Amino acid sequence: MTSWVYRACVIQGTQQIFAAGLWYWGHRLAVLSSAGMLEPQTLNTSYVVLAVTWAVAIVLIICGIFLFLGLPDYYRQLPGRIPAFYKSLTRRKLVLVSLTRLVLLMNSGSL
């Protein structure tokens, strides 16, 4: 049990580090753009960005492979059928209201 908790913490921590990096990158681009230092002519991709993004991609692919191979066979089985699932959706008013609103939004061109 503790190994599963440890794995979950490692995955969540990696996700948070990656998300924090993306937030920082977006903030940095916004600051440069508002200062007028970010022009389309100055947007050259450097080899450092290429190396970092490929390294992160390879690490995440390796993590995904390890996770897939480390899971028990139980997690690879197909889910059971849910009889009358779609019929039960039509009895729920919230689903019908949401679908109606979606159709109306699509027809009005707002979506």
C-alpha cells in the first residue's frame, strides 16, 4: 500500500512541477509582451528550449511506460456493460436541460 501512495505522490509532484514551469513560462512571456520586448521578429526558438522540452517529453514517456508496466492486470480489464445507460440519461432533467442549452448555443452561433 505504501508503494502506491509513494507512486501517487511522485506523479502528483511531477505534475505540479511541470504545471509550475508552464505558469512561469506564461508569466514571463506576458511580462515581456507588456514591456514591448516580445515582437514576432524576436521569437526565435533556441536549442536550449528544444533540448529542455525533448528531455521533459522523454522523461514523461518513460514515467508513463513504467506506470503502464507496473500496474496489475486488474487495471487493464474492460469495464462491465451498464444496461439501459442511455435510457436512464433521458430520465434525468439536468441532462436534458444541458443538451437543450448546448443545442441552443450552437444554433445561436455563440459557441
